[in-house]
Amino acid sequence: MHDQNFKNLILDYPVQALQFFAAEEAHDDLQQARIIPFRQEQLKERLGDRFHELDTPLLVEWPDGRREVILFLLEEETEARRFSIHRLAHYCLDISELAQTERVVPVVIFLDRGHHPYELHLGGDRHTYLSFQYISCELKNRSADDYRTSGNIVARLNLPNMRYAKEQKLDIYHDAQLGLVQLEPDPKKQLKYIDFVDYYTDLTEDEIETYRKDYLSEAEARMGLAQILREEGRQEGRQEGREEGRQEGEIKGEIKGEAQMLLKQIQLKFGGHPVWVEEKINQADKAQLDQWVERILFVDTLDQLFKV
């Protein structure tokens, strides 16, 4: 789960990921570079069983030829004790040979605290014949306070994975959500990474209720969230309608998208819902869904939302 979450994050935001996870190697002109994932099928074919399917190798190319290709290897480790520097060094040598470049930057993202080796030196009594190190991004050792207003979306989404005081948990969660809304204009990605923030914050039911009361009490804040989700429903509906090539498909797609949006709003506001709520929403027409979407901004219970 963690591997795929971070793989998606790195592939969706490669520049911001390199700037956050590998700042010492992410040059100022990174925005001018071409960043592409290294083809995984090629890695599988050439490296066989040694291939790390969930690692994320990125090729960074500068079009003016001032520098050669640089290969960033980003690997996520949930538990530091499982990390093997020998395995990482082996992988770097393999992929360096495969990509025919000596410009390789290994980066390891650690989600927990723990002891792990930072360098590897192989040699005899007189000389070291192989020396290896990597960039270690230990999220729990980074202070969330340093990134709460960051313009880097990868940093903002990872606020819950950083170090903060226990009493700051809801503030950190809120700042991560605000960063997502402010920095990501695509409604589909907004919904995608709302789940990312939720997963790593891991709010309890009581915390969800407190967040709902203390942070979503203002109509303006609720209206902003509703607008994001409403736009997502419209986008999905238009896309499905285009694919089906007829007006009926567009209407059905918009209804489906609006139903999904309403369920997401209910989840965020009430922390969950019984089975009958989903059944009721899935059976509703567009006019009814529109009414509920507007009403959810101003009700305090599910019974008030669905009253006739």
C-alpha cells in the first residue's frame, strides 16, 4: 500500500518530489528538464528477479546538453529495519549499466524512525575498493512546522508523515488538505490525494468529529469543499458522456459522478454512513442529487439531509 501510494505521488509530481525528497541534487533549473519514468518492462526483462517493481526510477534530461541524463532511484521503506544498503547498491549498479550512465542518485524515503546504515565501504586492509552512499529522506525527522505553508504539493501532502506535537494533529491535517486545494487545480487529483492525506493522518472517529465541528463550521469553508467535489462530478460526467458519444451517456455519467461526490461529502462531514444512504443516493435522479448536494452544507444529521 505504501509503495503504491508513493509511486503514484512521485509519478504525478516528479519535479516537486525531487525537490522535496532529494533537495541537494534537485537543481534550480529542474523545471526545464524532461522527466520520464524509466520503462519498467525493460527493467523486468534485463534485471529479472532482482527488479524492484515498486521502485520509481526517473530519467531527468536537460534539452540544451549542458548535463547528461541523471537517473534518480526513489525507494520507499515503511520500516527502517527492512532496509538493505547492499540490495540498493546492487540495484544502482545494475540500473547504471542498463541505462549506460554513471549519473545515478539513489534516494530512500523512510516513513518511520530507526537505525539503518548510511554508507557502504568494501575493501581490504589498505584500500577501499567500493564506496556507496545515498540520500536518506527520513520523514519523521522533518518538522511539519517547516512545511505547513510550503508551495510544494509533495511536502504539503506529506505533513502527516512528519514530526509534530500530538496536539497539532488536526492542524497538520487541515494544512495538508488546504495545500491540496490550493496547489492542485485538477478535481480528480484532489479527490485522489484527499485519500492519501486521510490514510497517513489516520484520524479516529472522535478526531473526525472534532475536525468537522472545529474546522468545517464556517459556511465558506464547506462551500469551498463542496465546489471542489461538485466540479469533480461534472468532469466525470462530461468525460463519460464524450466516451459514449451521446447526450444520454453524458447525463448518466454526470449523475454517477454527482452521486460519488455526495458520498465523499458525507464521509468528510459525518465520518461514514449506513448502507441505506448509499442505496438511496444510487437510486436518485439528478434533480434529487442536486438538492442533497446543496442541503449538505447546512444540515447537522443524515436525517435532516434526506428529509422529504
